[in-house]
Amino acid sequence: MNEAAAWVGRIWRAPIGAVFQGRGGPTSAHAHPAFKIGLGVDVRGDVRAAGGCSLVAPGQRHIVTAESTVTLVYLDARFVDQAGASRLAEQLVGAGARVDFDALCEDVARVRRRRMGAKLEAMLDTFVCGASRDEASTVGQRSTSTFTHAVTNELGVAPRMVRSWARMLAAVDAVATGQTITTAAHEAGFSDAAHLWRQSRALLGIAPSRLVRSRWSFGGDRASPS
């Protein structure tokens, strides 16, 4: 496989998640706080698969390989629960990797939102935007351990991964719209471009530079943590 041509295609991004369709390739082992639906890919890890459609749960470490056209859907666990992700995956069973991109983006935008308790949502939003765990837990009048356990039980991942994911997406969005990697990394809360690179590898299994070569479109208001 031509590594330079891997992971280039079309990307649609919105707060609820993202859709990628294009030339696939390999990834390193990674995990993220999002449900991933894959069409036309081989996924190694604890995944649910049927009719050529795979579903990876938040926090599940896995490796993706693909040789040609693939479609990936990411549904952020902050906004989508297991039932919502499963319903969309069931709709895509047998659809194939060349499923209509625009129609799929519309389907993703319509996925039912997760219902999270108001206090937990406020604490998590505060933490994602840069507050410490102590500061975030104070918003909900909870202890830091209670806050951590509540997020982990609700989303399947720890708060730190949720914040790293939000920051990484904000940085990659910014690079895709013209900012330098260094500037985008700093503005998203990373110490430097190398820190962003490491987080992208840990959360997506690929370097951020691979994604920014794709054609991007955005739906709704983009969340960008400070």
C-alpha cells in the first residue's frame, strides 16, 4: 500500500461526531471516547460486526486496516449513547463502504442525543474547557472521585480522555481550515505540536497531518475548548 495516499478523502465534522470516506490504510493501536462504525475496514479488537459493518465502543483499544475505499463514522460518547450508535450501525449493515456520503452525514446529524444529568453535563463541560478536576467537581457539588466515577460509568472512559479528544478535534479542525499545526496545538491547549501528534496517534491511530489533506465540511457549531 502507498502510505502517502492513505487516509485521504472527505471529512464531515459536527459536535456530535464525524464521517470519513476515502482511501483507507493502517492505524496503530488506539482508543477514543467515541463509538466508531466502520464500513470496508478490518478491525482488530473487541468489536461487534455484522454484514460488513463494525462497531467499536468508547475506550476500546483497537487497530484498523483497510486497502481501498472505507467509510468511518465517529459518534462522540458525550452526545450519543449505546442505543443511538447501535441503531445507526444496524441501518448500515450491508450498505458497503461507498454508502452515500451526504445522506450518511444527514443521518448522523439526526442521531438521538444522549440524555445526561444536568450536573454531570455541567461538570464535564467545565473540565473539557480547561478546568481542573477539583474545579469541575465543585460545579456539581461533588467530590473529584465521584466526578471521575460518574463520567467513567456514563461514557465508558475517564474524563481526561474526553478532554484530550475534544482538544485534538479542535486542533485538527483548525489546521484543516488554514492554521499551522503549532498554532492550532497551542490554541487547543496542547503544550506543542509534538504533544498534539502524540495525542492524535493515541486517539486516532494516525498522525494529524494525514487527515488535514482531506476535503472538509462542517455541520452546526464547532466545539472548541479553550
